[in-house]
Amino acid sequence: MSSQVNTISGTHAGVAAGTAAVLAGMAHAQGSDKIKVGLLGCGGRGNGALQQDLQADPGVEVIALADLFEHKVRRTRDGLMKREQIKDRIKVADDHMYWGYDCHEKLAQCEADLLLMATAPAFRGRQLMAAIKAGKHVFTEKPVGTDVAGCKEIMEASRLAKEKGLAIVCGTQRRHEFSRVELMKRIHDGAIGELVGGQCYWYGEGIWFRGASEGMSELDWQCENWYHFTWLSGDQICEQHIHNIDVMNWCFDGPPAKITAVGGRQWRSSNQDQIKSAKEVCKRFNNGSEAGWEKYNGDIWDHIYAEFEYPNGARCLSFSGHSPGTGRNGEKIVGTKGTSDCRIGISGANAWKYEGEMVDGMVQEHKDLIASIRSGKPLNEGQRIAESTLTAIGARIAAYTGQVVAWDWLMNQSKQSLVPTQAELMSGKPLYHAIASGRDPMV
Amino acid sequence: MTAGTLVLSGAAGPLAYAQGSDEIRVGVVGCGGRGSGAAHNCVSSSPGVKIVALADAFEDRLRKLKTDFSVPDNRCFVGLDAYKQLLALDDINLVILATPPGFRPPQFAEAIRRGKNVFMEKPVAVCPAGAKMVIEASDLATQKGLGVVAGTQRRHQFEYVETMKRIHDGAIGDLVSAQCYWNMGGLWVSERQPGQGDVEWQIRNWLYFTWASGDHICEQHVHNLDVVNWAFNDVQPEAVHGLGGRQYRTDPKYGNIFDHFGVEFTYPGDVKTISMCRQIEGTANNVSERVVGTKGWSDCCGTIVGENNWRYRGPRSDAYVQEHTDLIKSIRAGKPLNEGKRIAESTLCAIMGRESAYSRQQFTRSWFMNRCTLNLVPAEGLKLSDAMPVPPAAVPGQYQLAGWVQERRGRRG
């Protein structure tokens, strides 16, 4: 993974060298410096990513939009067209707006060069595979899966992208912040000695809980309220805490060898506001009856406390969840010669503080992606983000089962597959898994 | 910290054992499984030790030891106040305190007041108020020249003692991280019998009520937390932040305790440690400690890996016996060990971890010691027949951390 670090920092140099990069053998329009972009997932993060992509490069033009829901696609196009500074770069024809459970397949067949993916993470494997097969570069939001099978599909798509010379960049923006890149170089060069410990945290208050609006099927509602279902979001440790887990993996240049974890959800199960909303949803889909409302309250947990043991024996803490209490967010890495906040500085024998340019990682990731496409040296972060996603999923499995989860087991033995097949999705049947007990079987 | 290594200066006052004899005459308060075990361990640890009086809340729990040691009826005391009657006996010079930990602070204080040497099971409290009582009574024990040893037997286990000496001498450099675990299955349950009042049932089934056991992080995991404190030379953590819950073991017969905790302790110098404990049947077991330094790491019990590789190859003994050997030897030598404050502090770590997990609030030790008003010490005059509803298991946002004033805070996460 250090090669990727180098590639990223190399890309900074490439950007600095100016816009005269030669367009060589790329998958975007010949003889043009335009990048035709399609967006998959027109929610808040999708619109944000699109904005950041437009901001990153003047050659970006939006030509297609896709989402599960038609109204979100239309609303997104309308919103973009109202914005003076960018509206001449929005060229979404009526026949380039796609919706439904197969919208990713239709989007992959349009003439876009680059697809931005920001739907719920459950479907990322098949979305990425379809895009890479169709020859698209991809920016994908994190995480990139919710189960073991999904992560493996990402790894496979990533290999295929490499063969085809396609770029995959992922929305773990910390990997593109100059400060962190410079810091990590130093950590990898031994500035804090051998890594022997670390901590990472994402603990916050709760999140939205969305009701069911008119015309929605029950599966539609689940997808709209996706955060609350493990098969859709991967649980909070995967959906949110992955940022911090990815930084730990970055420090150690790869995933942990072994994971132990505990956790539970007594706050979500007794949160009266959420229960009230869940009962409303239950009534909506059950002819006014509240019987069996519990499954509408979601199945994700509210806290997971995990220990990652990396191949060199270092044991690191991962601390995540949602509830009232003290919020935490960040990372710390501990070495034999010092420590680092993984953000801006090093303390200890080789104390150091980054004093260079600070960039918005959420824009920089798009700049790096597009620069890599233009230079004919496409970045490919697919394997790495699949590994970080699988690390989070591994911790979740360790907590849900009460067993120790080995990386080898995840990669070679686990048969876990939570997401419905494409055919099952098209049939429209909702999907509920039982809330994990803390001693679920290992699958 | 064997008897030989800890010399309490100024403790050469009159020994609190029977005049003209060096016989150790022992009273046992709490005659259940652990009390019985400790009584036998104590007797086999040293010559001249006799079990001479017994006390328990329940007559049926007392029967086994009564038979084992032929203790006469008039020296067997039953009831919640039985310990007072036992401690009033003048011929007893050592007491074993092994009732549920919630009762320990008043019983320990009374034992010291009565001038008895004490062996007490861990943990020694379930709340800060109780832990402070124990610390105060320990100070008094020092003044009175009384021995106090706690049932954290690792402190008396040779391989731990030798490893810790080396860690303190710098064998693994400065400590930068540590982990400790008590992950295992469940323990026994005492189901409620017809006619049992709230208090009687909760005492018989004490593991599962926070007021009685302190929850399993306190009742069990204190062993491992104590080892980490030991590695840090008994310098206490400055802050704590815990998570936990009751996810699997939810039946009412399991009272109101959690089935898992994960706690981060922050020691001076921003050194953070992992503490994890779980009681869920069928899950992965791990009961151990590990400390990491700038020059290597250690399992705390016989292995050091790094610049100063080392493995313990000396003798091994039964630490459950050794702790009594060390206590009695120290009493007889006129240099009584006093572990009271130390075990109270390790117990406090466990209690802090629990309260942080119950509330999901991060707080400092200083806040906990000075501002937290939690007091679970059983009321004087508690009766077995008293009504005592079981409080609900803690839920963050609903659990009121005693003395905590919620600061205004912006949305995060």
C-alpha cells in the first residue's frame, strides 16, 4: 500500500506541474480535455461529491444522473441548473436520467468517462463491476460494501480496472490531504519508530430516521432509511468509522491480522423518538397495525469497541457508536520513538509539525483522480478501500458473534453475503435480518 | 510485592493477635464458594492457623465450613448483621471478608475498628463512596499496625512478581500502551425461589446486581485492571471512557448488569490502554494482560519480549494460598502488609469504567473522586425481607451519572 501513498504524493507533483499533461490513451473523449461525468446516487453525499468534482476540474461536465428514486434525479438536475457558475457544465439530457433498482446498469452504458458513486454502500460491488466492465473511471464513496462478498467483488473489479487502465478513487479523503500524506511518509520512514499501538474513534450522537412517504414500497423505504439496516449500511462502524479505521490501516500499511470486539444496541432499542417513527412506518405497511414494529426500528448496533491486532503484533483500539455521551473523532498512532495524531504532527524523538498548504481533501481526491486519468497513470484505490471496508466489517462480525475474526478467515473462509441479488431486488421484496445477539454464528 | 519486599516502617506496634501465642485465629465473614475457598487456602498456607468463627447472611451457606472446621454453634452467626457479632469476638485476630463486594466497605471498616488483620476478597467496593471508606479504613489499619491483603492473587504469584520487578526496572522501557481482558462465558445463577424477598434473592444472586457485585467489570475484570495498574507502578489513570451493554444476557434473572464492556483508560502522559470484558456463553475466551513499552512488551506473567528477552523459570506456587502465606508471614514478622488502598484504587478503576460505560460519558479521575456522588453502600438496618425493586439496566441518555452536570454541547459525529 505504500506504493499508493507514493502515487498520491507523486500526483501532487503532477498537479503542480500544471495542466499541460498529455492526454494519452484515456477512456475519455479523444482530443478533448472534457471529462464527462455521471452521478449514481443523488442524495446529500452524491450532490456533495458532484459539487466537489466540478470544483476540482474545469473540464468536468455532468451528462447523466441516476438514483433509485426519480424525484431525486429530477431534483438534482433542477438544482444544478439553477446555479449560475456551473449550469453551462450541466448537460443532462432527459434520456440520461435513470432510476430504479437497475439504474446503475443503465448508467454504465452511457457515454460518461467517469462515474461518481454515492448510493448506500450495499450495492457498490455490482455497481463498480458494471462500471469497470463498461470502461468507466470511478470515484466511489466509502465504504464500498456491507458484507464479505461485496468487498471481494470490489477487489475483483479493482483487478479488472488495473488491467483495463481505469482509475478508482475512493472518498476516504484523509488519504488525499497533503498534511496527512506528508505525515504518513514520515511515519512509514520510521519517525516514530516501530508502531506498537494506536487508537481511533468515531463516537457521536444519533442520526436521522426517515419515515415512509407516499408511493414508496417497503423495500424503497428500507433503501431510503438505509443507515439503520446492516445489510444496507454495514452498521455505523462500517459506514462512518471506516474513515478512522482506514487511517490506522494506512499507518500499518495494510489490514489487521486479527480482530476482537464487543458491542450492542440498547440505546437504539429504547430510543423513544425512533421507536415512535418505527411504529409509524409499521402502520404504513401493515394496514394501520403496530404489531411487529420492532423490525422497522432497524438492526444496527449503537456501539462497537474493537481491538485490531496488526501483523507486527501491535494492538489498536477502535471505538465507535452513536448515543448521548461524549463525542470522539480522530486517531492516534503510538511508536517506540514517539506518537502522532495522524493529522498534522509528530511528537517524540523526531517531533515535527506540518506547515505546508492545507487542502480540502474532499476536493483534492477529485483533483488527484482526474490528474491521474489525464496523465495516463490512473490511481487505483480499489483494493485498499475494500481492505479497509473489510476491516470494519470484520470488527462488526467479531462483535456480532463474540468470536475472534482472523483476516485469513475473512478472505478465505467467510461465506457472508447479506445483500439481495439483483433479481431479488427487482422483485421488490423487503429484507430484514434479526438483530445480532452478540453470539451469532460465524458465516 | 512479596512480604519481603514491602517493609512498612512505623508498623512495629502491638500485634493484633492473641497474647502469648502466635496462633492465627480466623473468623470468616461470607461462607459461600469464595469464602470457603479462602478459609481452606488460609489454613493450608501456614502453620498455627485455625478457623474459629463464621458469619453469613444465610444459615444454609454457613453449614459447609461449620462442618469442615468443627466450629461450635455459639461461634456461628447468621444474618446481615452477623459480621458485627463475629468481629466483636476478642480472640479473633484475622478475618476473611468474602461477602458480596457491595457489603465490603462497612465490613472492612468495622474489622479495622475492631483491630483485626484482614484478608478481603476483591473487589472491595462497588461505588466511590464505598471505595473511600476502604481507603480511610486502610489508613487506620496502617496506624494500628494491622495487615490487609486483598484477593487479587496475581500480586502474590511469583511469575507476576518477578516480571513486574523487571518492568519497573525498565526492561521494556517506558510504557506506551497496555491491554487487558476478561472475555469468557457466563457464571452461576441463583434463580428466585418462592417466598424469597427482593433483598434475599438479590444477595443470593448477587453477581447480577450492580449494588451487590459492582457489575462484572468490577467483580471479575478488576484482576486484570489491577495488573495494568501494577505495571504502571500504581500510578492511577487520569481519564476514562467506556462503552458497554446488555445485548445477549437479557433475562430478568440476570438482574441489571451488562454482559460486555470496552473501556479506554488514559494514564499520565496520554498513554491509553484497552480494557475489554465479556460474559456471554459460547464466545471467545481471553483472560490476560499485556503491557507495551518502548523497548519491548510483556504478558506480565513470565515473558518479556524485546531488547531484554526473558522468561520466568523459577518456582510456581498456588497464588490463592500464597497470598495468605504472605499476609500471615508479614503479621508474624511485625511488618504487616497493607494492600487496602491499592486494591481500593484498582476497584475504583473498574467502577469508573462501569460508570463511564453506563453513561457513555468520558470523565477524569479527579471528577470521579471529587464530584461523583454515587453511593451504593447498603443502608444500615437492611433486612432480607425488604422490598428492593431492581433498577433497569443502564441506557445512555437515561442513566443518571450521579453528580454529573451535562454541559451544553454542539452536535458531533
